Amino acid sequence: MSHTLARRLAVAGGAGLLAVALATPLPAQAQPPNQQRQQDFAHAAHEFGVPLDVLLGVSYLESRWDYNAGTPSTAAGYGPMHLTDLRAAGVVTSEYDQGGEDPRGDTARPALHPKADGPAAAPPSLQTVDEAAALLHTDAATLRRDPAQNIRGGAALLAEYQRRLGVRSTDAQDWYGAVAAYSHSEDVTAARTFADEVFDTIATGEKRTTDDGQTVTLAATPGLTPDRSQAARLGLRADAPPATECPESVACESVPAPYQELPGGDYGNYDIANRPQSQKIDTIVIHDTEGYWADALTLAQDPTYLAWHYTVRSQDGLIAQHVATKDVGWHAGNWYVNAKSIGIEHEGFAAQGTWYTEAMYRSSAKLVGYLAKRYGVPLDRAHIIGHDNVPGTTPATIAGMHWDPGPYWDWSHYFDLLGAPIKPTGRPGSPMVTIAPSFTTNKPVITGCDKIGSGDPCPVRGSEAVWLHTAPDASSPLLADAGLHGSSPSTVDVSDVGSRVATGQKYAVAGRQGGWTAIWYLGQKGWLPSSAVIPASGLVVTPRPGKATIPVYGRAFPEASAYPAGITPQALAPMPYTFSAGQKYTVGGIVGSEYYSATTFDVSQHVVVRGKTKYVEIQFGHRIEYVNLDDVLLLPAI
């Protein structure tokens, strides 16, 4: 084939369109309300001649069978079959064009605020809702809003892809090529990875209750051996990829960022280092791109822009590596965190696109699990963090810090995929709790998805976010975040993390009353429903006797005397929060003080400064912070 199968199919519509529907649908039968989606899959599979387990498996890899309140995914996909409609997505820029954050977060250098060359249009290569609508002789809006019709549309596409391959079979193992084509990947490795995940799901089976209360079951088919050779007939790119730092179980390509000297003495777009020999890697930061795959890769290759380590594509989980893990990316807005972390961007939008595909979650979790094992990064929420958990470097930078991947990233499911499920580790009544709402049933009021700060309500759907109140009463105000709002209450805006906790985070208990639990948060008691927490155990810190309050820092830099001649000591800059005697905060770990001085293009001038001061990483608010080990007592919370 001279073009990929997916692109040829994108020409669907008009003369010669295949009529794929069968003449005799299944007879309608009354079903319990929570079985309707299962029946919709069965009817669509029969109507279009697609094996039911194939249809269920593809849908699971796209959406886990969820409807997502009719909202688009981060890649403009709708419904259980993730039919994409990029017209609804509009135009975007990038994560780093938004807010006032300096992605380097190093006050020894001028602030970096790169801009993309104007907003990027949604890529025209994916518009599967139109293909499906043409096959069904309906309109795109119906396929976006009606889950049953959405499933029919996905089944019609699979049947069309199978017809194009010239394969006639009702046996699931003969549908490998059609499943690979459904990924709309441009290279055969990524298409095969998607198809392999689908057929692994079919082999093991799945059962779950969807976000809108539908019970769907995919029966296990052990020993399934699909015909993987079919993928070679799709006409996809099959270049041998350059070496990358990825697990073998994912599709990964090298799209290197440039380390390049620029006019005026600056350089881009990351820093050469020698980790973990020079510095320990102890954190992995999860981001979203606030843009599409192609645009993110273009920006990562721009020497005047900035670079992170990896990007993960939404439609099929393809990974691109930009920066070697030994080197320091410019991604987190905090130089201390940058110097000790790996940054992973995920295609999509934290607000406008409110859900992430299963293909993306699985690929990302495999990458993070591989990196965590390689570098000894603990699989917990103190070390696998969102960009929204990274602290500001000084009081002045708090308001500009980013908030992705946002309240719709499913941390519970992600940690299940990592093999480190979020579960109780303490006894009932423990003085420490883990935030653990049910993602599908926890549907908090969130505003500003269409326009941040507008106050307009977002679609009601599952979330990992839980709001904290000043009293055990849902009508009481939210807490104040001195760095974001001064003394004013926080809001329920999608970007406002001032009074919000997230799945997997651990906090010290400050009180209990009725069905409410109070936790220590930014120097205050924050109340949340007890149903949103589970008992935990671990270490907490509290000020040493005689200290009424202690300072909290956004970075763990050395004392001034540790800096060699020629390197300006970095100010510690206490945050505008109060950590008072009697309060307790959970411990993420004890860390040494470090500053990576890397302000010139000449790598020989880069120096890691280490001090004698030790710090404790704590879960202080939504973001992590640091306190001097000498200021606190470490106590067990059991």
C-alpha cells in the first residue's frame, strides 16, 4: 500500500462507501438498566459482524467502557469507542505558554518564558467520527452524545478495517490487523503495541462498573494467539527506531531535544548532567502537554524552547524520548525538583479534555514502573507526583505554578497499573490517612473547564479531587492558601489547588467529627468526608519542643557556607505559610541539600553543591514542601 490503511479510510464518505451493517439485528430484549451497555456492545457486534470480545477489548483500551459524561478525552475522543472529533477541540498552545511559571525555576538564571509560534490547530489526520458517521448514515453529533450509537460507530469502523484487509472470519484471533488499524498509529510498532494490549485484555478478561453505573463484562479467553503478521499489511512505517530508555513492552521512539548554544550567551533546551552518579533521581513528574502530540514534539526539538524527558501519545500510547534520563530537563518550574526528577508529558488538556485513554495510562505506567525500578524511585504519591504537586521556589512564584495533569487524572487506576495499589496500611482510627475517593462516584463541583476562572460549571463526572472545608459542613468555606489567595478562601476552579487533596496523598489527622475527618493542611485544619479517606501509617513531623513555628521551603538548597567561590549562594526563601507547634505533616523522605549550578553552555562549569543541612519532604498542602530536619521531630503514626 502506498498510504497507511488509516489514512485511506479517512477518505470515507461519498460514492462507493461500504455498507457494513448486517440485515438481521438481534431481537430487542428487556435488560436491567445497568446492563444496557453490555447489550449495546452485543447488538453492535452482531450487527457489524465483529467478534464481541474484540469490540469490548478495543473499547476497554480506549475508554474502559466509560461514557465520561459526553466530554472529550484529552485527544478529542468521544464515548466508549473514543471516536475523535477534532473540530470540537479548537486550537491550543502548549503547557508552558500558560501561567507565569519559569520551567527552569532557577533564580540564578533569567526567567525562561518561551512561547510557541501562535496557537496550533488540531491535526487533521484523525477524524474518526466522520468515518463512522458516514458508515452509519448519521451525523457526528449523534455519535458524540449517544453511547449506544458511539459503540455502533466503533464496530462499523472495525468491520470496515477488516474488509479492507480482505479477511473474512468471526474468530477474534483473525482480527489483529483491524484492531491495529483502529489505533491510527503511523508506525507498525505502535500499532502492534496497541493491538497487543487489546488482545492481552481479551485473554485475561475484565469486569467493571462504568462511570455512569453500567456493569460490563469481557469474559477471559486464555491462550488466545492472534495473527500478528496482519499488522505488516497495513502499510505503516517500519523503521528501526534509535535506542531509547524504555521498557521493551511499549512502543518508543527517539525525538531528541537539542543542547545548543544560542545568541546572547543563553542556550537550550535542557542541561547536561551525569545522573544518578552526580545526583540521585528520586521523583517522576506527570504532566500534560496542553497541546497535541505533533506540536509537543516540535517544541521539544526547538532549541529556543525547553525540553522534558518523554511524551506519551493519547491514541495509542506511543512514547517519544527527548532527553536522556541522566540529563536535567526544564519542566517542573522548580530547579531543585528538576535536578532530581524525570518529566513525562502526556498528550492532552487538563481542563478542556477531561479524560485520558486507557492506552495512554498503560503505556505511561509501564514507562514509570521501568524508570522507578531502574533508579529506585518509590512507587508512592510522594515520589510519583503531578506537576500540580511541585512547590513554588519562592513566595513570588507560587501563584504561577502549574496545575496539570488536573483533577481528572485517575491516580488510583494509575497506581493499580503500576502494581502498587492505593490501599489501607493503617488500623481503623489511625492518626494518618490516605486520600482515596472512588473515582467513578466522586463527582465534585468543579468550574472553569471551558475558561479558567469563569465560574462556569464543568460537566459532572468522576474525579480524584476532594475539596477541604473550614468546618465539618459542605456549606462552609474552603481553606485559604496564603500563596495563592492571601486570606481569601480558595475556589472550586479547575486550576485552583489551594484547598484540594488528591488520591494517594497522605495527611496527618487533625480531628474527627461525625462523618468528617480533619487533616493538617497549609497550617490549617481542613475537613473532608471520612468516606474519602482510608487508614494509613508512616512517619509524621512536628516542630521540636520550644519552637512555636518553623519555616517551610519550596526547595532543599544548601547552607550558604557550602557554596564554593564563584557560585552565588541560593536564598532559601521561606514560604508564606505557618507550621505551628502541635501540627503534624506526613513524611515523604529525608533528603540532602543540593544545588546543581548549571548556568552556562560549558558543561565543565557545571557543579553539584552539597551542604550539611538535611531536609524532610512533607505533604504540606496540595503541593509538597521541605522543612529543615533540625527543626522537627519525626514520629510514627500508627
